[in-house]
Amino acid sequence: MEQSGSSLLEQDLAKLIVQTLKLKADPAAIEPEAALFGEGLGLDSIDALELSLAISQTYGYQLKSSDPQIKTIFSSLRALAAAIEKNRTK
């Protein structure tokens, strides 16, 4: 399925999610607005830790579980990409 309206960062991030978490999913099939946890991709807290580390190494953005916005940041691919865009150092 074509990712209409997704940014280059969202596409790169989708690839990073699939590679980091060894998902059997096509990165292009991850909808930018779909939930990453629960109903969406079905990620869990361990996945969040692994993903946080990969994001830190790739983009220089330290995601902290103590951040009051963490649930919002991890709510969707689009929200995560927006937070990275705003806070990245690489």
C-alpha cells in the first residue's frame, strides 16, 4: 500500500521500527496515524525500550520514560516522527 502523505522521516522511522524489532511487516504498510501499541502494531514496553535506544543512536534524541509526553510521543508513527524532528541532534 502506498504511503500517501507520509514524510521521508516517517518512512525512515518505519524501516527503523521494523528492523529494530524484527517485525514481519512491510515498513510501507505502517500507517502514519495508526497506533504503535495495543491495537495497532501491538508493540509492548520492551519494544519501546529497544526502539528508544535505536532512536537515540540514529537520531540523537533521548526518549525518557519519565517524560510526561511519552505516551503521546509513542502514540503513532507520525507523533514519534514529529517529536524526533523537533528534538533530533543527528
